[in-house]
Amino acid sequence: MKKIFTLMTLLMLSMATWAAVGDIYEIVLNGSNVVKLNGSEIDATEFITWNSEKHNFNSKFKDCTYAGVTFTKGLKMEGATKVEWTAVAESRVTIVQSTWGTSTIKFNGEELDRATANTDTDGALIYTVENVPAGTSSVTRGSGESGLFYIRIDYTGEAKTQLETPVIEFDAATGAVIINTPSGASEVRYTTDGTNPGTEVGEVYTDMFTVEDGTTVKAIAIGEGNFVNSAIASALVLIDGITVKAPVIKQLNGTVYIKSETIGSSIEYSLDQQNWKNGDRAFTLLESATVYARALRANSTTSEVVSAQVNVNKAPTNTEKIYFFYENPDNYKMWGYCNENVIEGQGDYYGYELSISGNTTKNWSAADAVIVPGISIDGMTFAGDSVTTLKLSNGAQNTIQLADGKKAVRLTLYSYVNGAAGAVAGWQEVNGVTYDYAEIPMCCFSDLRRDELVPDTLDANGQPVYKKVKDMAGNADVRVYDLDFVEDKITFTNKGVQLCFVAVVDIATDKTVVDHTGISELVATAAQKNGAVYNLAGQKVAAGYRGVAIRDGKKLLVK
């Protein structure tokens, strides 16, 4: 039998039975997590669990004093934010929310009505929930974006003991599953469809059962009397000896995403069928190529190799590049600062502006840096070639206002998802064109880490030393959007989990040449590839023509 311990189970505290009526737990969220038991600070991780990648504090949640604490930076409640704890006695729960905005929060899945909150304290909405049963409780986001300051759990009943988490075992040869029943449990319930089991949810476990390859089994021990339900155990059942299904290759604007059809498998891709690389994440090609892919899993037969031709428009040449990011040094030559909803152009690039349209309550903030290859601006210095990203507020459109007389031929976005790997997010709209971002998901996430060599350093055994660093700096998600000599403005909008980005715009000059395959094929016939100049209607134009034209099968701007 093969034991698989949960990959996703939240760690819960099995409280000691000495907890009793009158015990008070306080969770203080003021720029960090502080937990107190009867007034004395304890290790926060011993009582609360949270999604660390969506557990962010923000200074706009402030101007509140409660329980002797002046709050200056409350917890920002986002879609994936959860504060969870396990109480081993019936309790009274007090929740203190910021009055910022009109958003709501949920307690144990139920939205709290702002109209019922106590508002005697400035800057705070105070909710009191009586007779909360022993067990696991949570606070999550309701509607919109809100701030959380404080939670207090007063034990009003006698203490109970949380049951041990069941252990799930399975036979990798047959898919047979066995679940142990912890001491004190009245029964164990399990599910095989991905949902969480509970007191009245799931099948009652009685004996060994068999599941198919790729099934997730979840189990919980049910408590009665002096016992509280256990944490949920989870195991992914993978059966040895299968033949892995062939992957599917998807592409958009040169970005390639290879999807495995077999749960638990990984992807490898190659451009020459000799050198293979990991392809579990999307990647962007800058030149056309044939992509080969295969899927593999331990103790199984690797899939057949599949291929797809990826056609990429060549990068425009002789362009003027405009960069949009959060901040610049004092000796800036272009974007001086981010002032809430507007970045103002400076110096040689006056007249360009990046703004948020459609929602005046939204703004940007600084996020992590990403590397933008080739960035070079006179009079400016950078940490290598990395620049600070803009953390985007969801729910509003970004607009780049171009300088008078300027035309854009390409928009490149260097981005990462401000959330856990696997979250769905992407650029849904670029200059009026809608894209299915879920089909080609983002590849860079704020929770990913990679090993980076520490230069000139050896450990005690004389081996190279590596350190864990955030992944996005050298592995930003790159998306390329070719534009048809766009004037006036460019728009782009995201959907899904919050994105952080740097935007680069290629502006046409009198020497710019672009090779947009679709348009070129329409007007650049063999007879036209003779050095003459044609307009987009395929008509030959005389010397002195000004505007977008085709010469030798390539589109260019003639000034």
C-alpha cells in the first residue's frame, strides 16, 4: 500500500482539553498576524491558517482604534483570502471590519449584513455572532474589496477535542483505497468528486473501495459529544503502468500552452526533437517554429509526440520604445511617477499617458520587479534590466494615450499573477479585440520560487550554494500584441486574479518596417515585390506618398 498525505489540507490546531469557558483568543491584523490567548501573545500559526499568497495588508484600511490597538494597515480581503481557525468549544465571535468602501465580508460562508453592524467605533464595522459551534470557522471576502482588522473568539462552552486527521492509503497497482478511522470518531465520511466532506456530506466509509486513475479522495473524521470534526485529508490516486495521453498544444500571438490530458503528468517540449525542456508553463516564441511536445509520468508509459506550427510575426524594426512601469530614478527621461490613476510623461516622451478609465476609485501600487530584455534609456540606471511592475486594480480598463502624431505597431506586456500557481488570469481585451485568456493561461505566479546560484560561494562540502528567489523576476509571462499603426490610444483589460505588469509600446518612425503576415499576404503579390510602394488597397503610389504602405511584401509607415 502507498501512503499519500494531503497536499492541500489546511493545518489545524488540535486544541488541548484544558481550554475552557472564559478563554479568549484575539487575532490582530495590523500589518502582520498577531494572536493572543487571554492577553498573552502566542504563535499565530498555532491557531490560525491562511492563504499566505493572498494575505496582504494595505494602508488604506486605517483610522480605527479597537481593543487598545490603533490600526494603520488592515488585511486586504481578496477573492482567495481566508482567515481560518478551529475552536474546541462553543464561542462568541467578534469581527471588526474597516468602513472603507461598501464591500462586505463572509463568516462561515454567510455574508454579514453591514446594516446590523455596530458602528460606535470610528472607522470600524463590528459584528458579533453568538453560539458558534465548536469546530472550524473562517472569514472570507463577500462583495467587493474590504479590509479586516480584528477577530475575537470568546469560549462560552466547555472545551472539546479535535479528532486526528484520517490517513488515506491506496494501492498504486489497483486503485484500492483504505481510510483509517481515528479514535473517538463516530464515523468517517469521504468524497471522490473533489468536494469537501462534512458532517452530512459524502459517503460513510465502511470498507475498502476502488477508484479510477486521477481520482482525488478526501476524508474527514466526524466528532460527537466531546469531539470536534477533524481536518480534511486529501489524496490523489495515481495508478502505475498506464499509457499517458498525448498533450494538446494551444497558441496565441506566439504564446504556447501545452495541456496534459492525464492527471499527475508533466510536459516536455522541443523545437528540434533533440533538446527537451519542461513545458508545464506557457512560453512565448519570438520567431516562428515547430513545437514538439510529449507528456510523461513516473511508472507510466510516455505519450506519443505531437507537434504544431507556431507562426510569429517578426518584431518591428527601427521603432521608438516607450516603457510603462511604476517608478524611475530622479534622473528620469520618461515616466516620472505613478500618481494614483495617471502616469505623466516627461522630457522627450511628453504627451504619453497611462491611465485607468471607467472607474475613478481604482489605482495602481508598486509590485515586484520583472526583467524587460533590452531596456535602455539614456540617463537612467536599473538593477540589471529589471523594473518595478504596476499592481493592477481589477475591474477597470487601462488606457495608453499616445502622443500627437505617433502610431503604435506593437504592445508587449511583461506580467505575473499576484496569486497562487494555477489561478486563472489574463489579458481579456487588447485594443478592442477580445481574447480567451483561460485557453492560454498566464505562466508566472507570485508564489513560485526558483533556485539561483550564489556567485563565488561554496558550502562546507565545497559545493555551489543556491538560494530560493521569487520566480517572476527572470520568468515573467510575456504577451505580444501586434497593432495596425494605431493612433490616439491603446486599451487593455485583465480578468481573473490580480495582475502585475510592465507595458512596452513600439512606436513607428520613418524607418520602421513591420511584417504583419495577414495584411502582407493580402496586398503583397509577387508582382508587387519589386521595390515599388503600394497602399493597403494594393494600389501603386507615387514618390512623395505619406502613410501606411507596402513595399517588398512588408508594411511600413512612410512620412
